[in-house]
Amino acid sequence: MKITTISEEQIYALEQAICSAVQERIDTDPDVADCNLRINPDNWLVQVMYLEESNLTAPNRDVALLNLMYDLKDSYGGNEIWILNDEAIHDLAKSYRELIEMDYCLN
């Protein structure tokens, strides 16, 4: 078992990458409710994908975009005004502070 701890600067950079990815999707796609966010800690790739793509590959690693933003109008159904939920994004980035890597053998 190996535990890796990342620095505050790396957490901040991850937080900024998450904000950028979510904001880009808000700006370019009206169907943000049908999207998930995936963070790959092997190469720190942050990507937004549709639920279908997420479910086909690794759904348990993904976070629903709706958990990372607020609707200012509180009106689901096409008239939403989405903004970033800074606290949720910060908490998500902080959750990567310690990474546990384990090798195991299935018998």
C-alpha cells in the first residue's frame, strides 16, 4: 500500500481545473444536468462527459455536475441560470489530498 499526499498548490490547481471544466460546460451546453465530472488522478485529467459515456466506462469515479453548481432561478426545466458552487468544488479538490494506492491479487 502506498499513500501519496498532494500539496496545497496542487489542490488549488485541481480546484481551478474543475472550475474551468464546469464553467466551460455551463457556457457551451444547455444540458449540464446530463453530465458528470471525472478526475483521473494518474495524470490529473479533469473532464466533463455525458452520463451515457460515464456509465459505459467508470461511473463510480464520477461526480454529477449538478452537485458542483447552483441554479440561480431554482427552476429546473430549461430556464436555469447555472453558477459554480465554489464550496462543493473546493471540497471535491480537497478530497484528493491523500491518495491510497493498493496492489491486490484476486484468487
